[in-house]
Amino acid sequence: MGLRRGGTSAGWLRPAVSDPDARAALFLFHYSGGGVSMYSRWPDFLPPSVECRRVQLPGRQDRVDDPAFTELAPLVASLCEVISQELDDRPYALFGHSMGALLAYRVAVEMDRAAHARPALVGVSGWAPEGFSMPSRHLTEGPDEGIVGLLRELGTVPDQALDSRELSAMVVAPMRADLAVCADYQDDLAPVGCPLVAYGGRDDPYLAPGALRSWATRAHPAFLGVREFPGGHFFIHDHGPGIAMDLAQLLHRHIAC
């Protein structure tokens, strides 16, 4: 099984309608506090045989009026439902960065447990189930100033926006919700029933040395290794073309799309 030709999942996917000419799809999950805009150029990085399906979580950007999730299990269940609605006989892959990597991992696990079609490939970036500095409940339940301070540290939101009370409220709310989702995760050592590849920045301060190699014990039947790039936690913004090209090559290799 794979992707339903012409299937739709209104609200969650960009584009909402699957490309009937694509032979495989790559579902992309964004990092905490972010949105699908981080992958705006990725359709240009992939070959025509692999369509790009960007997943937009509720509570941000064009879904700002939709309630954001604050617990991991309900979010993963909803994502599995969205993706399962798209399935037919075509293969698909999952990729995510930081929180998105956590989501890609847990969606792959739950799709397998629920006897849905498992992905042909999982790509994880900037996160690992071991050796990653997860947010604390204190931060997610504390005052806005703590979230603003983290956003300044991460550098994902311009200082001008954070200096504005109105604008900062728009980015603090989804960030708080996403951090709560991440803090809700408890590692159960669950394996992924498909090949998995990991990507990371050489100077990522949130990953312990060698943390990405902990994926080797989670990937069955094959761990495809770690690809390292120059940069910190958000190296993905500078190296999107290289990551997308590598993912496409792996998809071609493993599913002959």
C-alpha cells in the first residue's frame, strides 16, 4: 500500500491534493514553533517522481485558529489518520527536523502497530531518542518570558517580533504547545520497521556527541547511517537541497520509484 491518487486531508497537508503522477511521497514535519513555511523550497529540491507533502500542525500560520495539541499521543494518532487517508499502492516516506523528527519516528511506529502501510523510509534530523536535551515541564508551564528567551536563543524568530507583545504572543503560543508535546514524550525503545537515516549539524548544542548513532538500535531492517553537515541545530535551513537530494536517492534505491 502507499498513497491514494487524488486523496485529500483538508487543513493538514500542503498541497492538500496528492499529485496523481507522483510515484512516491515524502511527508515533511516541521520543528517546534514552526510551520510548513520552513519547507517552502523543498518541492524544487525533489525529482518529479517524489512529491512533497508538507504537514501543517494546528495552532500556527494559516491554522492559527485551530487548537494546538499539547500531548504527544493524540497528535500522533491524528497524524496517522491524516496519512492513512492518503494511502493506496504507492510508497511513502517520512522526514522531520527536531520535534518533526520525533513526530516522524512516532508516526512510523504507530502506523506499523495499527497495521497500516509502513513507510518505505524514515528520515530524522536534529533529534534523537537518546542524547537530546528535551524541554522541561517547568519551561512549558512557566511564564511567557521563558519561551521568549528560548526563541531568542534558537534564533528562529526575529528579535523585532519578540520585542512586540502582540507579535510575540502569536509565536509563543504554538511554541509552548509544541514544547509540551515534546516534554510529554517518554522513550519506550520502540523500533521502526523500515530503513532509517539520520541527519545532524556538527555543532548542534542540543545533541550529545554521538547521539544520532543511537538510532542504529531503533531501525529495522536497516540503519542507513548519519549524515553530518556544517552548522548548529538549524543547519537544515542552509542544507535543505543536500538533505532532500540524499532522501530522494535513498527512496530511489529502496523502492525503485
